[in-house]
Amino acid sequence: MAELIDHRVEDRFLAAYERYQSLNGTSEPLSDLSKKAIERFAEIGFPARKNESWKYTNITPIIGRTYQMASTARAATKGIAGLTTHVAVFINGRFTPEASQLDQLPPGVSVKSLSATAEHELVQTHLGNYADYTDESFTALNTAFLKDGAVISIESGCKLDHPVHIIHIVANDEATIVQPRTLIHAADHASAQIIQSTEFRGSTSLLMNAVTEIYVGNEAHVDFLDLQVGTPHVSRITNLSVYQKSQSKFESDVFTFGGELTRNNLSILADGENCESLLHGLFMARGNSHIDNNTFVDHAKPNCYSSEYYKGILDHQSVGVFNGKVLVREDAQLINAYQTNRSILLSDTARMYSKPALEIYADDVKCSHGATTGQLDKDGLFYLRSRGIPEEEARRLMLTSFAGDIIEKAPVASLHELLYDHVECMLR
Amino acid sequence: MKSILEIRGLKASVEDMPILRGIDLTVNAGEVHAIMGPNGSGKSTLASVLAGNEDYEVDGGTVEYLGKDLLEMDVDERAREGVFLAFQYPIELPGVSTMNFLKQAVNSVREHRGQKPLGAAELLRLAKEKAALIELDTRLKQRSVNQGFSGGEKKRNEIFQLAMLEPTLAILDETDSGLDIDALRSVANGVNLLRTQERGFLIITHYQRLLNYIVPDFVHVIAGGRIVRSGDKELALELEKRGYDWVQEELAA
């Protein structure tokens, strides 16, 4: 019976694809990729609960709804106060130059719309090359409906003076699916910081299925910070796929506050020697929120370092999932890989599923993983209160410090205050 | 003389096991009382009950603090009213910055006293002044509360907090345990500088050693959950010479 319902859900997406194609059509240079992706989606369908990496996250309720494909809309944003950035605005997934501020970009750096650059060699070479649409259902769906998105290019040796801030504005008045797409290409020796955040203007249910691909060239350095502040009607699947060349450095910082259901897929292929990969995450949930962080680090070459650190605070009936996998291939000797996940449960009904995993085929490596889930330290609370600090404030101080550990690692220091504000807000 | 603390017939238990079986004790302003006794006699339980540790159940008796019912107050309320406990085992708080912690603690207490909260600069000045008092390495302030501190540093940090919060009643729970002679001397020196006409001290210790440096006005011996003997500093010296068996034997006789 369940099988039957699943099929119907997928058929609806396939039918939507047909309609979408006849109405809009995918621009010529992207249509091949789009067609391959929908064909693949038709074969693999949505992940079942049997699928180990989806074991604790049930997507049936969110994919079972009837959604409209996001249409064009008008909106404006003030961005984040006190933050000096180059702002690229996407409304319902479409690049909106008139709402963006990109005139101060340094030479060698460009932020363009995907639809306008689809024929460019950079897009043709890299788009769809790192985000695996053959195995990931949601990436396949995003790729099938590919129409627009952001293409950020940092040419060889160029450095961004200030971060590029991609702001997605989603304005919907009925249940909508929006599928942003971003390609970031940092050529050899380039360096850039990218911030991505979303502003939700609608009040009906929304499914956001975002795919971001990042190419980090030889000796290049990219920091990518994703700030996700959700409301109970927003569900999000994010797929971040990173490809690193030798001696490159990549850092991911994922902050997820609330939302209905969130699934953050992060995969990194370290395909060169002496790569450094840092994966930091903070997730806070309450109510019936569900936040799932699924990471995969693939060490294909020797002499690399990866360090992963995720922390979560869960209240009420919320659920957290951490599925972290590190793969060290046979010839990838002298790898240092570390994984840590710590979570605090604030209620008896909140749940955390934590599964760090190492899969090692090389014999000369240093790898470790650890996960702890517990309640707020009672002795610590007593200690703070014994110094006159009221109970509520003492709890807040401890939880803010717990979360602050991740915030302080975030590379854009001027964002820290805003991140602390979100933590405060979730604890109120 | 102004009374700070009046304990009458205090009984307390932990997990249904009676520990305190009727303690009577009065501490007046300006006095230093030493509480001594063998292991398991109830010394630290007394300190915990007075600080408001909820792991302990009060089964009877009264505790008046400055004329108010202390046992009715929450832990943090007691602290704001001026009761301070220097922990035997100070808690490590990873990630909680020492300055942030001090700011919240000091300003919670100040606010309760109707004083203006201190700004960052004023707090820093005060912390510097008080740290010097007990020879606390000021670099420790850069770290998380007690995290990675040595045993001696933790104990100094307790006395440093005492100095910052300026309590009316300071309870020191085996502050001397685990201290080498130099640390002991500087901690004791700090405590002596904090002795005032308005403040009362309850110093809980197993050994007489600390009392060479902090000379008490009164010494009480707890055994079996009761105060079995009280005297002046000479009592501590006698205990050191004759051991705790002496009071227990005498009591049994």
C-alpha cells in the first residue's frame, strides 16, 4: 500500500515536469542535463525509510503535499545590518539584479545569473558535475527543474574583499516549491567568503530544495556560511557539494534555527593532497521541528585534514539527526579526520539520533569520532545559581556558551552578534 | 553584636540517609567559625544545605539568616542575599567565559542590593584589584570558568569570586584540600584580607593546618551529625595532637 502511494507522489512530480517544460521550457544549454536528471529521478524516486541515510527522517508528509512551482515575484531586502557584503538577491530562485548590490565587486570576481551564463564554458564544465543527481533524489529534482540560479566566479589569484551574500527571498501565497541553484567556482589561488540566507515572506507551506556546488581550485580558499532561520511551515532540503583540489581550504558553517523539516546534505570530495576541510554546524529546534544533518567527507588523496564539529540544542518534541561519514580511500595515507557531535536535550520528549561513522581503507591515518547527547549539566547550573544568577539566566548562559562554541568558529566575525541573537531568540 | 546566622536543631538527609541530626550554631558579624570533624561527619552537608543544594533534604530545624528564613529561599536568592559558598570541588563550565560569568553574577547581586550594574570597564578594574588580593593569575580570566584550571587555581578562583561578590556570610568548604603550602598561604592571606566587622565566615576543614593561617574565633567539632564540642583555636590544636578518636571516644564515654 505504502509503495503505491509513494509512486503516486513521484508521478505528480514527473507530470509537473512535463507541464513545466511545455510552459517554460528549459533553456537549450541546460536541457540535456535537465532531461538526464528527470529520467534518473523517475528511476530512483524519493528515498524510502529503508535507505540508511534517511532512516530517521520521514519525508512523506512534506512531499505528499500539493505544491505550485515558484513563480516570479517582486520584493526588496535590506540585507543584514552592520554587515559589509556584495549582495546578490534571488527572488523565488530567480536572479534579481535590481534588488542586488554588486557594483563594488573587485576585478576578477563576478556574480551572474545561471540563465544568462548557461552557455559559458565554466557552467558547461562544472554545473552538475559535483552535485550527484544520479543518486540523490532531491538533487535530481532540482537539476530537472533547472531554470536559473547564481554563478559566482573568482578568477585565478583573485580575492574577495568582502563576502558575497546570497539572499534568497521566497514570496509565496500558496503552497510552493522553490529550488535555488548555485555554482561557485574559485580558481587556483583564489579566495572568497560566501554567505547564504533566506527570507521567507509567505505564510503558507513551502518546500525549498536548494543545490549548491563549489569548486575549490589548487591553493584556493572558500568559506561558505549558510544561515537558515525557519518557521513552522518551511521545510528545506539543502544539498551542498564541494570539490577540492590540492592544498585548498574549505570551510562550511551551517546554522539551522527551527523550521518544519530540514535536511542538510553536505558532501566534500578532497581530490588533491594537503587539503583542509572544516565542517561546522549548529542546529536548534523546538516545537515539532526536525533537523537532519547528513555529511560525507571523501578523502581520495593522501595528506589531508578534515575536522567536523556539530552541536545541537533540542526542546519540546523536536528531533535532531546527525549522520556523519568519513571515507578514507585505500591510497589516501596520512589523513587526519575528526568528527564530533554534541547535543543537549531540554525536554523529555526531544530526541537526537547521532551516527558518526568512519570507513577507512588506508592503514596510516589518524581518525576519531565521538558523539554525546545529554541534558543541561545540573552541577553547572547549581554553580551559576550559587553565585546569584537567576535560574533562567543561568540556563541561558550555559546554552549560549554551548552554542557560542560553534558561532565563534564562523569566519565572518561581523555575523557573530546576529547569530547570538538567533540563539537567544530560540531560547526565549 | 549583630547575628548573621542562627541554626537551630537542623536535620538533613541525602537519599533518605540522615546526615545532620540536630545542629545548633550562631554566627555573628565579624566572627570566623571553624567547623572540623572526621570524614562523613556532616561538615560538607552543612555547607551544601546552607547554600541550598537540592540534593539534600531538610528534615527539621530552622535557619535564620539576617532575621529571614534561609531555607525558604532558592539557591540564587540566597546568593543575592549575601550567602557565598566556596566549593570543595568547583565546577568546570566549558565555553562559559569567566568575564561574562562574573558580570552576570556581580550585577545580579548588585541589582538586588539596589546598586547600579557595573559596565565592562568597571568590572575589569574591580576584577584586577580583587585578583591581586589572592595572587590569582589574571590570564585565567581569559579562559572558560574553571576549565583546565589546576586544583590550586580552582580554589583561588573561588576566593576571587568571594572577593568580587562581597557576601555577608562566606562558607568555605574544605578550601584547603588539595592545596600545596604556597597556594594555601596565598588563599589564607586573601581570606584574612576579606575579614571585616560586617562579614561572618564558616570555615569547614578536616585539618588544623589551614587554621594556622586563618585564625578562627571559634572551633566546633562535628561528629555523627551533631556539634559535639566547641571551643577557641586551642581546640583545633588539641584535635591535631589527639586525633578525632579522642572526641568520639569521650562522647561515647
